[in-house]
Amino acid sequence: GTMPLLGAADIRRLAEELDVRPTKTLGQNFVIDGNTIRRIVAAAHVEPDETVLEVGPGLGSLTLGLLDAAAHVVAVEIDPKLAAKLPDTAQKFRPDANGRLDVVLADAMRVTELPREPSALVANLPYNVAVPVVLHLLEHFPSLRHGLVMVQDEVADRLAAVPGSKIYGVPSVKAAWYSQMRKAGVIGMNVFWPAPKIASGLVGFTRREPPATRATRQEVFAVIDAAFAQRRKTLRAALAGWAGSAAEAEAALRAANVDPGARGEVLDVEAFARIAEYKRPPVA
Ligand code: SAM
């Protein structure tokens, strides 16, 4: 297509202009390759009337691609220099973006208010906080129906993992509370400046109804945390602290129709929701 995107020379020039030295703590690796942006935008399946939430727009690589696909982009950036520059970049490369981009200077792990209700999340996430950011946004912005995020490849696999697989764990189960996650590709290291040391992965998601349960989300998440805190223990042992004793844990597991000798990594989110109900007996 003809969508105007940032290339390596643009990124270098912008970084120089802003005197930006990419920091590891903020996971600042900027995409310098237009084909990667086209791939991410295509895989995100954004409809022309959607409002997209982008976390960490950085120098604007993905933002420009999203402005091509969506009606509106809300970009949440924690770095004041980058946030301040983004409207100029959008204006320069896409004059039609006028009025279609909101830049919010905030920490995406804490943000609870946005100028618009986004229906999609599309982001090249800062890798060290990718999972908490995704969970926070799914929890606080119910308008998010679907999305696609780029994360460390191993984290992409974890988010999309199914019960019984080796890498299935806390991120997999918690993500499944909100959504159905699917791996949508692998991205090499050389499409970034600076290049990270590990490959990246794409994960797409579609929101689902959370499991029907009398327990609250927090109560279910407490069981998930307890079950995986001691990964190699049986659920009977791992949940003894949560339940009060191994006998109570066994009772909770039996009531939920779960084998007390099994391990957490075989349970789907519905099973965790049933176990959590042990502390919430049905009202007579
Ligand atoms: N989207 C750009 C791209 O693809 O080139 C930059 C992606 S870079 C991997 C991550 C971006 O997230 C950086 O711009 C960084 O400053 C920003 N960031 C880091 N932590 C953040 C947080 N907690 N909330 C919002 N933005 C954050």
C-alpha cells in the first residue's frame, strides 16, 4: 500500500532531534521496518470505524499504521519527550490524522480513564511489563473487544498456552479469564532499533465472558496465584495455605470436581473459578 510509515532514517532523525537514548527500563525498541508495521496492522483486523488504544507509541512507527486502519487512535505513552512529539509526527506524515489522535501521558499499568472508549488494543508493548499491562487494560476497559500485541516471543507463547502444556502458567490462566488468546506470528530482532536480544511474538485476542462463578475475579486470581506459586506440588499441597489446611484444600478440590493429586498446570480457568467457590457456599 501507500500508507506513509517511518523508516530507519526517520527513526534515527527523530531520535536525534529529541535527543532520545532508548532505555531498557522502558523497553524502548522502536520498529524501523514498514513491512513489520503492515503485518501487525493486518493481523490486528481493525475495522475502519474503530477506536484503537495503543500503548507505548514511542516515535510513532505503529501509530501511523493504526491511523491508516482505524477511525481514531488513543496513544498512552509514559515518556514525556515521546508523548510531546507524537502529534507533530502524526501531523507531518498523515495530515488527515488531525483530530483522530489523542495522546495521553500516563503509565499504562495505572491508567483508568481515557478520552475515548477504545474497542481494540494494538501495541508493541514494553516487554518487562507486557503481561501486567494487558491484564490491567482488559480489567479496566471493558469496551476492549479484541486486540493484537507484540511481546517477547516466550511471553506470547505463555499468554496463548493451553492447559497441560509446559509453559501454561499464571499469565495464561489470567488472560483466559478475559479473552481467548492466539499466537499470531514471530518477529525477528532486526526490525527494531535498538535490536533486542530475543525474538518477539504476536498474540491476538478476542474478549469472552468470564467464567460464570459465585467467586469474584480477585478470589479466583488468588487461587491461581497459590496454585502456581509452588508449581511442582500437587494442588492439595499447593492450596493448603489458601484453604487453611491440606484437608480443606482437598475438600475444595473435590467439590470443584478436580483431582487433588493433579497440578495447577492442567486446570483451565473454569476449574479455578469452581475451586474459588469453596469459600462462597451457595446461599440456601
Ligand atoms: N510503538 C513503538 C514502536 O513500535 O516503535 C515503540 C514500542 S517500544 C517496544 C515500548 C514503548 O512503550 C516505548 O515508547 C516506551 O517509552 C513506552 N512505555 C514503557 N513503559 C510504559 C508504560 N508503563 N506505560 C506506557 N508506555 C510505556
